[in-house]
Amino acid sequence: MPYRIVEVERLAPTLTRLVVEAPLVARKRQAGHFVIVRLDETGERIPLTIVDSGAAPHRGEGLSGTGAGTPTFMGIPGEGLAGVYSANEFLTRVNLMGAWRFPEYDTPVKVGREVAVVGGGNTAMDAVRVARRLGAERAYLVYRRSREEMPARAEEVHHAEEEGIELRLLTNPVRILGDADGWVAGLECVRMELGEPDASGRRKPVPVAGSEHVLRVQTVIEAVGQRPNPIVQSTTTGLDTGPRGVVRVSEAQATTRAGVFAGGDLARGGATVILAMRDGRRAAAAIHEYIGARDAPRSEPREAVGHAPPTR
């Protein structure tokens, strides 16, 4: 059955979150970036994006994969100082807006002599390695738990250490310090020790009394989590959502609104590109089945495909 695919992409057609977040890591130390492509019958390279249609074509069948691009912050004093970035903004400036080639490109990015990236996930690893490659003499990865609790993949941590990233584990920021001109001058931290497991199953970090100290840095990048942009959920009726705005879906990626499917971080809250690709393949099969059931002759039995109760 042939389909006409309508793609709605807020970025340029050749750009994906892969390009925005990871190229300086993926390309090692060389210029350029990568894009997922396929070849058509003539051999033409056609870019494929992960972020697909939030506006469904024709009668409403569509996949929403708008991701989890809204950053969260620690909520500590000093986050309004110049030189404080979310990892999302930092990586977008560098990889999408060409800040690594400033002033050839219009967007600047300030990378201090010393940089602190707060977080322990894969995005934190991307940010700290990019900062190092942009010239930071010392790049710290500040994480409040131990190495064993880090959510980043083990190989990401290993590669970061190979590039000279300094891990400051069991360390929790409490305040960002500024100079007289309003720029970052340091990161005040407290050492932690692990207590009993919390709701996540990991041992809860507890501050150690009298362990306050200051890291002298000129740039702070926060990579402490992201959540879905609320636009789709707030403007689309009939979508059931869970904690932090994640859209609830069935195993077939069907939302609670008939004909609307969701995948990737919008349905997971924060995961990998591989899982987003798997969600897209599942949704494509389910949409095909849904349209076939919808368009079947009325004399045939029609199964309610694509409107299953949410399971996650």
C-alpha cells in the first residue's frame, strides 16, 4: 500500500538531534558532521530525520517524535550568570549554529580555561568532551553519585577519561559564583557520601558536613536531565500523559488518541537514538495496520488497531 508521507521538521531537513548533539564526539577531531541517509533508486542521498510529523497528514494518522528537548536546571544560586549553559543550548550552539567556527559563523560560545559539566549521563559526556575539544585546559565532570551509579554508558566514561576529562565524583554543586562583571568565576560544591537506596534504586547521596570547596571555572554546563516540550501535549486533545509530560503509548506506540502515535523521547522521557528508531519502525507497522483496518470494507470485521490502552 503506497503512502504519501508528510514530514514536519522544525530544524533544517538535513539536521537531526544526532547532528545537534553529537557530531564533535562522533567525528573525533575532524571537521564535519554525519546524517542518517538512505539511497533512492537513482542513488541520490536523501536525509532521514528522527523528529517526524507532529501534524498528521490527511485524516489524522501520524507519528509524533518531538523528543525531550526542554532542559531542566538544578535550581541553585548563580544560574543566571553569563557563562552558564544547559547542555542542550551548548551543544546546539556548537553543532547546529556553527559556534565552533566563530566568527565565520555568527553564533559565539564562551568556553573558559576551566569548564565544569554537571551530570552523569551520555549528554553530559558529549558536552564535557566537546568543551575539551574546543580548547578547555581543564574539563571537569561533576557528579553527585559514584562511578557505579553513573547512567552514562561505560564506554562513554572511558573515552572521556582518555581525552583528559577529570571526574569529580560524589560531588554536588550548591552555588555558582560570579565576578564583578556577572560572569562565572567558580562552582561551589560539597562532597557527598552514599546512603540508603532511593526511589530510583540507587544509593542516595548525602552531604558530608564541612566539605564545601570551590572549583575555579569560567563556564558551567548543566546536563541534569531534559523533558518533553509541552506544546504537543497542551494543544492536542485526547493525549494521556505521565510524569514530566511524557506521552503514554501502547506497545505499538499508539497514544490514547485514535490515529496518533508517538515514539522516542516524547514517549520515553529520555533515551537513545537507537530506541527512537525502534519506536519509529514499530509505529510504522502499527500505522499501516491501523489504516488497513480503517479503510477495510464495512462488511469485514474491523479490529481497533492503534487505540490500545497505554502500557508505559
